[in-house]
Amino acid sequence: MKPPLIVHDVAGVRQWRTDLQAREGGRTGTVGFVPTMGALHDGHLSLMRAARESCDHVVVSIFVNPTQFGPNEDFDQYPRDVDGDVAACAAAGVDLVWFGDRTELYPPGFATQVELPALAAELCGRGRPGHFAGVALIVLKLWQVVAPDRAFFGWKDYQQFVILQQLARDLHLCVDVVGAPIVREKSGLAMSSRNVRLSELGRTAAAVLHQALSAARDRFGAGDCETRSLVHAALELILAEPRVELEYLEVVHPESLQPLTEVASDAVGIAAVIAVAARVEGVRLIDNIFLQGNGA
């Protein structure tokens, strides 16, 4: 398999686009884009495979974006693995890997901000003010450079996915924001680059998050639509694990992210999302699960 082209600047990405158009007689085919912060795992690879299957060309960006980290968060500790990331991209058939440069993406005097809708104030937004503004800013910048037809994001960061869909709609961007299912470890723990910072005991404890969400989903499947009851079913498991420090556990509408008091069992498609955030050994983890309605 042909190794991916590696570039480190905006000019390199744009030159690849120009060369692609020249090679294909003015037509480039569809470009799929997977923006990441590196330390790639099977969740990222599933996005690359989805892009490879549905697009003619695949671009992956790798950039640990400083504007989405708060002053006391883990920017410096965020895992980085350049060689491993390149090998993973090559194995997934990626065409171009762009390692973003901080001084180019945020040069001296950079002042532009992206205002976010009320979506950013819910769930993770309450404990991480400014986080989604930083996410939206960098993704918008990356989209402007890569000009993808489709951009792929995992549903583990479901709030991010909903916000970026809104961003694309509001700004009339010619990009289809595609979501993909959460990829999990054998224990059920949602795959995350931060998982490498957990000990074996920490990983075992963290698996309770998915167990708790599954318990709530099972109760909903048995006919219980009361949010209070669903949350109680999940909390029983989480609070029994002393290594888990709960940040939030909420049942929200899949589009507005507003809290629900009752889940509509006759809804078509996704009736609600149960989302959780917690810390284990100081590592912040998020997860969610969909409650599927029974409507035709």
C-alpha cells in the first residue's frame, strides 16, 4: 500500500489539492477528512476506514489544539505518538497526513473567535467553558484548508458532533458532517487517547461507566420512560465504584441536548441520549448511549 504524503503546513495541504486536481483533469473526486489530536487508536481507525469506503481520497490531520484546553487541563500531558500515528494512517490507506503547526495555525496577533450556540452551554460545556469555542474554531480552520466533502467524527464526543453539524449548517459550509459509532475496549470502556494514562485498576473502574449506561438503557427497553428512574439505575452502579468521580449523568434530547424529564418511547429513531462524564485517576472520561424509540 502506498504510504501517505506527510505535510506540516497549510501550503503543503493546498499544494496536494492542486496536484490532485491537475492529475484528475480538473476533478478531484470526493475528499474525506478525519481531524484528530493524534495518539490514534481503533476509534480513529474506524473513522478512517469509513472515509476510505465512502470517499475517493482521505486526509487526516493531527494537531493537539491548545484553544480547546482550559488553563488547568491536560494539554501538556495529552499523549503524543508521531511514528505510531503515521503507521496507523498508512495501514488505513490514508492519502495525506497533515501535522498542524501551532505557530502557523495561531500566529502572533491571531484574534478571531467563533461564537457557539446554546448547545455549547450544556453537558461538558458547563465544566469546560470555552472548550467548544476552541473546537469549533480549529475545525473551521481545518475545513477551510482541506475543503473536504465529508468530515468524520465519532459519537463518543456526541456533543461535539451536534455542535459541528450546527456550525456547518449555520455557515452554509459544503461539508457533510458524518457521525460514527463508539468503538469500545473489551470491557466496554469507550476508546480514548487518554485511556493510556489509566492503570489496570483504573481501566477496570472506568468500565463501570458503560455498564451504568447499559443498565439505564435496559430499563428504558423494559418500558420505563422516566428520566429520574433511568438516571437512578445508572447511578447505583457508578456510586458503588469509589475510583470514579462523577461530573455529570444526564438524559438529553438528541438534537437540542436539553435535559428531559421523560423519554418518548414512540419517537422515531434516537429518542434520547444518556451522557456521562467522570474522572478516574485524574483522567477525564466521557461516554454516552442512545435510547432508541419504537416509532415507525
